[in-house]
Amino acid sequence: MSLDTEMLEILRCPETHQTLTLAEAELVAALNAKIAAGELRNRGGETVSEPIDGGLVRADGTILYPIRDQIPEMLIDSGIALG
């Protein structure tokens, strides 16, 4: 997953305004496994049904904002709690 470096420098968490980094491939793969098993919910309480191409992880490491088709979903409810 590749996101323009300048865009990544501009984007911030919509809730806390912390910086974001691209998720590691291992994390994306683990989340996609949970999605395939129907075991992953977003912060809005909805079951995540579509696999993600990547993600943006908040600086504190607690939330991932999914990326699909190179478009980050920067809505608080779309975030996925980590840990």
C-alpha cells in the first residue's frame, strides 16, 4: 500500500489530531483474517465485511483507519480499535 508522502504528512486523526503512519503488512493481513472470519467491528459497532488494502495507524497505536482503493476512510466510526 502506497500513499503519497505529502498526503501522509498532512493527514491527522479526525478525533485526536495525532499523526498517522502506514500500517505494517502483517497487521493488515491479521485484520483481513478477522474480517474474513466475521470477527472484526469498527468503532461505530458495525461488522467490517470488506477486506482492507492498508491502513493508517494513529500515533498512539490504538486506532487504524482503513484504506480501500487507495482512499483512507477518515471517519471516527470507521476506525478499527487495535490491541
